Amino acid sequence: MIETRPDWVLSRQRTWGVPISLFINKQTGFFIPNKEFDKSEILIDRIHKIFSEEGQILGLRKMQKKFLRRDC
């Protein structure tokens, strides 16, 4: 099914809860959350709180401004 759909992503297929949150630095390829990033659990909890309070669209915009730098 996904082999012929290059833009398919798991988070677009969800019908529940908070979107899958994954941040990737475009220059280094480093992504969080991951095992080496010691604040992954804190980050996920903060994202969940924002989406719970703001809803999906406003939560996404707020999350992008709050957590992402321009190079990510």
C-alpha cells in the first residue's frame, strides 16, 4: 500500500490522540525523541499538554514556535 505512495506517513493515518512528534535537524540528521536525548520524556509530556489544551491545529502552530529552531 505505501510503496506507491511516497508522501504516506503513519501520523496522517491516525484517528486518535496526539500526532506523532518527531523533530529532525535538517543539517545533522539528529532526531528527537530518541534514546540519547535525555529530555525526550519531558518533551513528549509538554507536547501532549499543548495539544490537549489548544487542539490539533493551534497546538501544532504553538509547538512549532515553542520547540523548533529555524534550522530544524
